[in-house]
Amino acid sequence: MQARVWSLLAGLNRHLVLAIPVMMVAGFCFGLWFEAVFLKDLIVPFTFLMVYPMMVTLKIRKVLEGGDGRAQLIAQAINFMLIPFVAFGLGRLFFPHSPFLALGLLLAALVPTSGMTISWTGFAGGNLAAAVKMTVVGLILGSLATPVYVQFLIGAQVDIDLAAVFRQIGLIVFLPMAAGFVTQQALIKRSGEKAFQQHWAPRFPAFSTIGVLGIVFIALALKARSIAAAPEQLLNILLPLALLYLLNYVVSTLVGRLLLPRGDAIALVYGTVMRNLSIALAVAINGFGPAGSDAALVIALAYIIQVKSAAWYVKLTDRLFGPLPVRT
């Protein structure tokens, strides 16, 4: 029975690109048929379930290792000096009268890297050590920078309680990060590093997936009736999201090919294009009150584009960067 449960959870994690649309449809139907306001009470538990497991497997000490400093600097330059401003521009262009939709696009661009950064880098034959460092550094920098960027870029359009957003970041990111690190060290001490990596680490992302699916369900349930009244809104959101990801892929690919060796270039692409949508979603729902559900809708749709595009890009890797060198 236990093995079957783990197999089901692992299957959900592998098929996220299918599971998220299914959960979106389920949340939409629920919100149409029932009054969904009570679901707001589940936001905090699902947020913790979404963020804490990914922190347990985060290799914070990897940041201290050297060897790929150029790739790290380029990645963070793209993540914080380019992509947020591209998202802001697209938000102004596509959502001039819907500031919270523009906020959702901005939040989706502000917290770079997730566990998928490491996974997809591995699938594509990239530099895993570089991807791990990009994940840790991007997560910490993005969490600290998000309130500042939101206030600076969109604060005139959206009423922002900056202190409240910082508190939410602390609760959503740094508290689970501390708890996850303590859990990680306790499990390593109890079972050993090898057992942790082989037995425990692969199980935690599945719990995070349950949190993601729960938050996506809630976000769609809360927005269901407004979406039903204006269904074209979904297409209006998908277009700027697709453009944001396309531009990110193009820039990161060109910069990687010009400036970095193959492995670092692949890590650069996934270290900049993969966004930590779980944290962005949690900030949108927890940090901006009822209106944050508009932003959450944008981020929920970004999951579909992000997961699917990452899989497509793996198939193009050899064509873009050349085949993986054969070891002799």
C-alpha cells in the first residue's frame, strides 16, 4: 500500500504538465458550483506543503564551491537586470488596465530557479553543480528582491504594504528554508548522506507537488465565476506569458552559446528560464489579499508553459549546443 502511494505521488510529479490543467479544470468547476471562499483557510497549509519539501532537498552548502563563477554572474544578471523589466514591459503592454494581472506576470519573473532547474539541467546533460548553485543563489536573491521590485515597478498602480510582503516572504521562504535545513541535517545524521540522497530526497518533491496542485485548485476556484464571465481572459494571459518565456529562452541560449562551455550554457538556460512559480504563487495569494487571486491566475497558467517548454527544450539541446562529449 505504501509503495503504491509513493508511486502515485511520483507519477503526479512526473506528469505535472497534465496534472496542473486537470486540477485547474477541477478548481474551475468547483468554483462555479460552490461558494469557494472557505478555501482561503487552506491557503497557508498548502503553501507550507508546497515550499517546505523543496527546502529539505536544497543543497545550501553548494554555494561555497567555486569553478563556474562566470556562469553564476551571467545567470543572476539575466535574472535580475533583464527578465523582471521584460515582464514589467509586457504587463504594461497587455494589461494596462489590470494591474494585478501585470503583478502576476512580474511575480512569475522575479523568483528564479526551482528544483526543476536541477532536474532539467540533468536531463539535458548540463553542469549540475552550476545548476544547484544557481538554484540556491537565485532563490535567496529573488526572495529578498521581490518586494523591492514590486514596489519600484508597480507600486504606483497597486496598493502595496511592503512590510507585509516582506513578512510573507519570511514565512513562505526563509522559515521553511530553516526548517528544511534542520530536517535535512537530522535525516543525514540519522541515515547517512548516501541513504538521504537515495531514499529520502526523491520523496520530498512529491509532497511539494501536492501543495502546488492544491494552490492551483484554490486559485482557479476563487476566480471561476469571473473567468466564466470573460473566458477570453485566459487567452489574453497566455500570450504575454508565452512571449516572456520565448524571449527568456532566446536570450539565455544566445548568451550561453557565445560566452560559456556547453555544460554551463545549459545550466544557464534552465537557471534563468525556470522560475520558482510555487513561491510566486504563494506570495500572490498570501501577500496581496483578495485581489491577489488575479495575479495567482497568471502564475498558475505559467506552470503549463514552463513545464512543457522545458521538456521541448531538452530535445533541442544537442542541436543548439552540440552533443554531449564522449568520455574516453
